[in-house]
Amino acid sequence: MEDKTYLSIAYLGMIFGLAIWTWTVVSRSRNLEQRINAMEQSLNIKSVDSDSVASVNDTNDN
Amino acid sequence: MRVRAGEVVLGLGFIGLMITLFLAFNWAPSVNINAFQAPESQRIFYWHVPAAWAAFIAFAVLFVGSALWFFKRSPLGWKLHIAGSEAGLACGLMAVWSGCVWGAAEWGTPWDWEDWRLNTFGLLTLLALFLVLGRQSQPDGVESRDTFSTFGLYGFVLVPLTYVATRIWVIRHPGPVIGGDEESSISGDMALVLMIGAISFTTLIVGHILTSMEITKFEQRLERLQKELDGE
């Protein structure tokens, strides 16, 4: 293979990987937010941000 | 739809990466054609080195997050652990991929099993892969978090080892281009493009870490809502 072919393969692979990774992360974040908003509206509640595993552990420690 | 800080930072990182790519192909000088087997392929390093740099930042975040969770039971620490392992995996894979392609062009082989730098960095990336896949296959709990945090803590030993590998055991991987000796230094223009690349990758990874932490926050909120719905 030619020198520039290797260069193109390397950059195209990285661009493709970056695009997939970023798309997955951003779309997952938006989907989750939409699901949470829909659930909170239907249940008419406002949940707080907390980590249930960490809080369970705190309770056990006390 | 509200604007998220993570996505804005991500966008800035992408713009920086595109500028780096443009400068790498159109502005950065070529290397001495007698010094390399594949001189054009050397332009891979404008993304390869910053990707490895970003991976080191991600592994540092993983280490801090693991320590915060393991010793302080900090919810923020767990979020950093998740974000650091995911970002470390992505940047590690990019560095390994571009390095393998360059190795195939320059050395005639994509991997050298006797080179310390390649193998320690490969192990770091495999560690991140284990953490990401392991977390997805295990139920979330104190025990599983402790196990993964322990791996995050001990795995960080590989970071300084990888960093000094080319200084102590120079086998095949080129020596450091910044902070190395006079022979390994690069020209001012090349260093400038490399620095823009490093800043861009750092910005991108910060954006990814912020977005990943937000995802973890949403997942925990969803789990709580589900429990309320189930009457627990």
C-alpha cells in the first residue's frame, strides 16, 4: 500500500470512531432526559439527583 | 431544548480537531524523507500523540474517581470512575489504532510485542475495556463498585510506566517529542500543530467526561423514579 493510503486509513478510522462515540453519548443523554421528564410529568413528581447505592451504603455505615 | 455545557465543550473540541487536521495536511512541514520509511504517514502523529495524551488524562480521572469512591464512598467519585474509563477506552483505542496503522507503514508490522511502550499502553486500554464491559454486565452495588475501583486504582501504575517506557527502554517506539533530548525535538511549526491537537483533544475529552457524568446522573434518577413507581 502507498504511504498516503495508510495515512487516510488511520485518520478515517479515528474520525469514524470519534463520531460513533460522540453520537452514542449525546443521543443516550438526550433520550434519558426525555424519558425522565416524561415519567416525572406523568407521575407529577419532582425527583432529586442522588446515588441510591452510595446512600444505601451511608445508611449501613450509620 | 436546553443547551448543555458538555455538548458545547464537545463541539469546541471537534472544531479544534478539524483545525488540527487541516493544519496537519496543509501547513505542517514534511519530515526528512531519508529519516523515515513512510514519511507521509508521519502526519498521523498530529492526532495519535494528542489521543494518547487525552487517554492519560482520562486514566488520571479514572484513578481520582476510583480513589474517591473506594475511600470516601463519593457519588461524584463513581461518576468520575465511569466517565474516566469510557473516555480512556475511546482515546486509548484511537491511539492504538493510529499507532498500528503507522507501524504497518513505517516498521512493516502493526505491533511489536517486545516494545514496552506499546504493551503497557495496550494493557491500559484493555483495562478500560474490562471496566466498561464489566460494569455493563454486573448489577450496580457496593461490592461491584469496590471491585472496579480497585482495578482503576492499581491500573494507574501503568500510566507512569508507559510514560517513561520510551526513555528507559527505547526499542521501537519513537522517543518523546516534547521534553525529550535534543535529537528527538521537533520543529516549531510541527510543535504548534501538535499543541493545537493536544488542546483540542483535551477539550473534547472534558466535554465527553461532562456528558458521561450527566448520563450517570440521569441513570440514577431514572432508577430512583422506577423504584418510586414500584412503591419501594
